[in-house]
Amino acid sequence: MVSPLGFWRILRLGRAGFIMAREGVFLDIDPAIAPPALQPFFPLLTRLAKKGARNRADALAAAMTRLGPSYVKLGQFLATRPDVVGMRAARGLEALQDRMPPFPREEAIRIVEAAFGAPLAQTFATFGEPVAAASIAQVHRATVKDEDGERAVAVKIMRPGIERRFRRDLADMAYAAQLAERNSAEARRLRLGEVVETVARSVKLEMDFRLEAAAASEFAQNVGADDEFRVPQVDWVRTARDVLTSEWIDGVPLSDIAALRAAGFDLPKLGREVIQSFLRHAVRDGFFHADMHPGNLFADRNGKVTAVDFGIMGRLGPAEQRFLAEILYGFITKDYMRVARVHFEAGYVPKTQNVAEFAQAIRAIGEPIHSRTADQISMAKLLTLLFEITGLFDMRTRTELVLLQKTMVVVEGVGRSLDPQLNMWKTAEPVLADWIADNLGPAGKMRDAGDALGNLARALQRAPQMMDRLEALVENMNAAQMQGVTLSPETVAALQNAQTRANRWTGWPLWLAAALAVYMLLR
């Protein structure tokens, strides 16, 4: 028996299925992998396709656009999961644009006044019409007055009713994923439920502009000393859950090549700066802009690349930062054994695999790339091939690396649009070489030794509390034994050994610290 809620969900999902069928999404799907309950309907679904729909790589992207903002977000995520939708559909989804008609200025004013509990004039001196609109929000140009005079700002405002719409659509998607996993082994293998959960988490973060403002602030702090890249300053006084105010950028979008040329910008230089900035953010900071399409990048009046829209950011831990830097540098220098060892040291490839055989497989990727001309070399393609090879050696998919690879595809596209002859190896080498020297050279080893000593000192500070807890545990055990609870001789011996080790720990920490420091310096 289907509940009323389930009935409406099925109805909405039926409409989504009809739109997908009209766009030709089901033409390239093998009915055998569909849930058994849907297989009899495949002939009808294929007949519903409109004329000219066959062999369209963008069929899924067109359907997602028609279905609205929630499905656009799902499509953007599925572009990073060719294992779910197939390589052809994933490439079509990469071009999915998050553009929507703007909502009225009057509605935006209502949202601003509700967010700050004051008339618009108390928050902004002037407030213009929308200049850009997407699925979640739109942007207005405004001005504010403060002690420094009047200045221009960009005001990002949440689309009214969007949270409820997303919540409903994502619940429908989760319902569909649950049904599919219940009835299809292939759906269970692809973990469709996890796909929807990932999209839901991402959307939840994007629904609070204070979190985006925090990301922008952190990103700005990271790049503050960089000469070629900057981030708009956040106006925290005029930022709330549904409103984000930041510095207005007077610049030329990198999507407008003609305007960049007319303004006299050095396009090859801009292309190099885009690539090098992205690599610097990823390997140096471990925090990168994951939506660096040309509409989000500007060249300001000083020639700096300036990024906007920080709703989607990527993070890499220290292990992933080192992994990325070392594998790219290893390919540049043709040190394939080094690339292989990095995979094993990071724990990405099981120890049961053979390092030499893995290095041989990596050589099969690297050598053909080095034989190509500069304009044919693609680091994003390199990572794609690398992930395909590592799959043969039981390397598990790393979500953060997939996001990195997909972002690199977009960043490379921007760089190539500015300079079709861009040499990716020469562009990347200075950034990667600096990272290698700074982190794996003497200075890096000194820093690692300092970090190790700091960790040791913190552990020593906790040693007395650990001893107190251990003594209390022994006393409790003795009391329990007196009350009739008997411990085995092995357990008593283990507790005594633990207490002895704890006492020994506090006796020779300085010797251990000195030995550890020497080891880190000589490693």
C-alpha cells in the first residue's frame, strides 16, 4: 500500500522520467541493468524520445536543466561519477550550466530586510537590479557608506522558497534510489543512495551563506601574499544566512576573450597564472576553488586573477597534497617508480600489489604524453588515465581526488582558452618544484621534526593523567576482585606491564625526543 506522500513522490518522479525520456536519456541505457520492474517499460520510454534525440551526449544535461535547480545540482555532481552515468553522459554533464531567470528586485529587498531586521536604506545606500542568477541565489550590485566613504559591493541573495524545493526534490531522489537499490544489484553496486546523500550534504552547506563567507575568508587568507591571485573581501556586517555581501570586483570575465584583448591583457600570462594558482591552492594550501569556470574568474585592473562564488570548495589533507605534488612532479621528471611508491606510501594501493608492475603500468601512461606537443598535454587527462590504471590495482575511488581531477579539467579549459599553446609541464613545474623543495628538502625535514617534537610534548603533558587513570583502573579492578570478581593471571600481568610502561614513559622523554629529531633530520 503506497502512502499519500509516496504517491506524490511517485507522481513527481514519473514526471521526471517522462522529461528524461523525451530528451532521449533512455536510448543508450541497457534495459538489463535496470530494476526488473522497469524493464517492461523501456520500449515505451525509448519511443517517447523526441525527434533528433538519438546519440545526443547532452541528453541527460538537457533533461536536468528542464527539471530545475535540484536536478541541475545532481547533474553537476554526476559529472564527477562516470562510473554511475557512463563516460559519455558524464562529459555531456560537464557543460551543465547553473543559470536561472532572476526573481524580482522587490522580493530581494524583502529578503534583505528580513535578514537584518531593518529597512533596506539602513543596510545599503543603493541597491540595483540583479546582474546574475543561478539555481540557489542571484547577485545584485549595491553600495554602502562607512568611514571610508561610499564603496560598491556584490550582494548574493538566496532564491525564495528554494530550500523547500530542494528538500522535496532530494527526498524524491532518495526515495527513487531506495527503490532502485531494493530491486537492482547494479544500483546497490553503484550505491545510488550515497550519491543522493552526497548531493544533499553539499546543498545543505550552500543553503547557509555564512558558511560560504567563511570559505571565502579562509581562501583570502591563504592567497593574501600571492601576487597574481586575489579573493574579494567579505563584508561580515552585511552577511547573514540568506544574504552574503562582499567587495565588488571591477574586472573583465575570463570568459570574454575579445574584451580581455581589447583591455590589453597578456592572455598567455593570464593562462599560466590560472593554472599555477590552482595548483598552488591544491598542493600548498590543501583548499581550492572547485568551481573555477571562466564566469567565476575575472582579470582586475591590476591584472590579477580574481575568483568569486565560493559555494563549492575542495579540501586535500597533507597526504593528498603530497600525493598530488609528487605524482605530477614524478611524471614531469619521468620518475615512474617514484610515482608508484607514492601510491603505496599513501595507502591508496594495497600492499599486496607489486610496486614494479605498478610502475610499469604508470610508464604506459607517462611515455605517450611526453611524446606529444605542448598543446596536446593535459594533466586532467593524465589523472583520468591514472585513476583508470589504479583501478586495475584495486585502488579505491577517493572522492576528494575525483573532485580535484574534475576541477582540473575546467581549469585547463580556461587556460587553453587564453593560450591554446599553453605548455602544462613547464607551467606546473615551478609550483611543484617549490613544493618539493619546501616540504621534502632540509627545511621541510626540520619542520617535520619540530611537528614531531610538538606532538611528543603534548603526549608527555597527558602522561600524568594517563597514569592516574591507569592507577584508578587497577584500584577498581582490585576492589572488584575483593567483591568476588576474579581476574585471570594474564590480565593482571598485562595491567602491571602497562603501568610499568607508563612509569618508564615519564623517565626518558628527552632521549626519545632527541633521537626522533636526529632521525627526522637525517631521513
